Amino acid sequence: MARVGLSEQELLRIAVPIAAEAAAMAQRMRAEAITDFGTKSTITDVVTAADTAVERLISDALRAVRPGDAMLGEELGTDLGTASSDSQVRWIVDPIDGTVNYLYGIEQYAISIAAELDGEVVAGVVHNAATGRVWTAARGHGAWRDGRRLTGSTQTDLAQTLVATGFAYIAARRAHQGRVVAGLLPRVRDIRRMGSAALDLCAAAEGQVDAFYEKGLNAWDMAAGGLIAREAGLLMTGLHGRPPGHDLVLVAPPALHPQLHDVLSELDAAGGP
């Protein structure tokens, strides 16, 4: 297979079965009882043996099909493969987004695989390993789940908005995020914290929540889910004209976005440690 010239949809067709195989491995390893885990930044940020094993499976499967592509993975870091000079594709992988949920058996954890072409994410799949639900998107071709095109929420009133968010594992940042939530909660319908940014973004694309924001996300947290949200018609930005990134990711329908943006700006959601 040629390493260049693939369309967005062809890249997605590569990713979808690999995500399914990875989800099956994650479930199998959990069923066999997880006892081997370490920590990332703090004791609350659990990394199971499955994280590394699943990412290795994805890396090996992608390398078998696309040996010249680069890869960015949460656990294994940057893997340039054979670093072929004619490849413009980079795969961005979160092997298990929601590892604490995975550890506790809460059915909100997912495999996330995105393909980036010349620096832009053009294809993505998020596969909930616990439920089997799969969300996909290819640039210019919409966002989908189970054959149904996703168009996000139609909510226009901030006071009636259900907002998803997440919290960091660093105590000082969590304290700041708690203050932001305390200020936001009286102004919206309610807040949801489900423990997987990739699935939160898919929930926003599907309209299960009206909007999503979070500080501290990495590329692998938001690459596939972010494309799915954008292809569902949602705006995905940072604050004050900045692009979405580690400082803040805000995803909302066009009618809600400016309202939520202004409140989050007032609450300094992108600030703190």
C-alpha cells in the first residue's frame, strides 16, 4: 500500500478495525484481572499494564499497514517508525482514555485513534471498549455512530445547558478547576464529569451533552473526539481566539459557544496552574 495519497476515508478504514482489535484486548485483559499498574504524575493517575499493551498492539498494527508513518501515543511517546520521507501522516493514539474508569469497571473508557495529515486531523475513531459503541469522522464527511449522522445539540440557552468537563490529576490544578465549576454551576442546567475526554467529545457530537470544556488536555485526548465534534457541526476553540489546546478546550454549538466562552473567560477557566 502506498504511503501517500490516501483519502481521509481510507485512513479511517485503516483505523476502525485496529480500534476494534484494541478494544477487544483491553476487555480481555480486564477480565483476566488487572493487578500490574504503576503511576503517571500522581497516585490517582493510574496506568494499567493494559495501557502499554494496547498501545503496542495499535502501533504494531499501524506499522504493518503504514510503515513509514509517524505516531504519537500516550504511553510510548513519539514513534517515527521508519520515518519515511514521503509520508505525511501521523497517527495520534490514546490506548485507553479513561484508565481510572477502566480500573474501577465504570463503562466509560475508550480507544482513540486519529490520523493527522500535514498537521491537520483528518480521520478519527473512538471505540468505547466497555459498550462497543463506535464514533467515527473523516474530514468533510461528517460524524457518525451506528450509521446515524451526528449534528450535536440544538440548545441555545446557557441556563438550560448540560455541560461536560473533566479534572486534572495535579492537586493544585484540580482546586482551580473546582472553583471554575462552582462559578459555572449556578448558570447552567448541570455539570457532568464522566472521566473520558474522548467520550465527552463524542457525547457532545451526539447531543447527549450540550457542551464540553476542559483544561489540561493533550493531543491524544482530543484528536479523534475533537474531529468527531467538529464534523458534527460544533465549534472547538480555546479562549480569546486561541486554538484548542492544553490551556483550554471548549466545544459547543455555534449558538451556545459565545455564551459559554464568556462565562469561562470570566471564571478564568484557562488560568491557574
